[in-house]
Amino acid sequence: MMIVYRSNTGFTKEYAEMLGKAEKKKVCSMAQAKEQAAAGDAVFYMGPLMAGHIVGIDQAVKSFNVQGVCGVGMSPASQQVLETLSKANYVPNAPIFYLQGGWAPKRVGWLKRRMVNMVTKSIRESLRNKGSRRTPEESQYLNFLLHGGSYVAFEHLEPIRKWMNAAR
């Protein structure tokens, strides 16, 4: 199985490369996969989230035999995020995973920055209003939403790695 990804700001690519190295699997971008892989080849697809949709998933499902999928977004990982992701992205007979990536406002255009700011406005306001009652994690997340940052970490790949090893 090959790992195929789409990445806007580099966080999905970073996860894909870490996973490929750990599992000794070929990793390539969607553009490379179109040239190097045959229709129906087994792939694990990873893509960034845009309004709850995994970017490029429809194209991946049409082009390859998608065995598993991972969306990479800004929100902390939770069962609720995973359930929402599963409902918004149809992938026949394949598990869907979620990883928290990062936010790089300087790597995206003004329109995407504006969209993210609109979507996260209530979260930012809620965290600001807590003031000194914010937990350290909440303060870190507020700083992340305001200035960007990365939550990419190898240990977050563990559920995907377990699944890949069980699927062998």
C-alpha cells in the first residue's frame, strides 16, 4: 500500500512522510501518484480539512483503491471530530482517522486566513473571556489560533500504525 497525500501548508505532508518512514511505505503527493500509480492500486490517503471535507478524497476514491483515510485539521483530536469527519466524507469500506496538524497563517492567502478567523472566532472569544481561569492547554490553543503553530507529533500516528500492521 502506498501513502498518497495532499497538503496545503505542509502539516499533512509531514505526517505522511513520518508514517511512510515508520511503516516503510512509498509516499507521494496526489500529483505524483497520478503519474506513478495505476488505477485501482491500494493507497492510504491523507488530506487537509476544508470545512469538514478532506481535500482530494473524492479524486482519490475515483482513482485508487483507498484502504484508509486520514484528515488533518486544526482542532484537537476527539471522538466528536472523528464522527463529524466520517459523516462528511464518504469512503467505501475504509476507516477514517483524524490528526491535529497545525495552522500557518503566513503560508495561506488572505481569503483562507479570513475564513479560518471567522470559523474560530467564537472559540477565540470564549478562551479570551476565561482570562486567568484558562488551563495551560487552553492558553496554548488560543495562542495557536492567534499566531499559528504545529501539533504534528509522531506519537499521534499510533492508531494508524496499529491499523496498518493489523491489515497486513
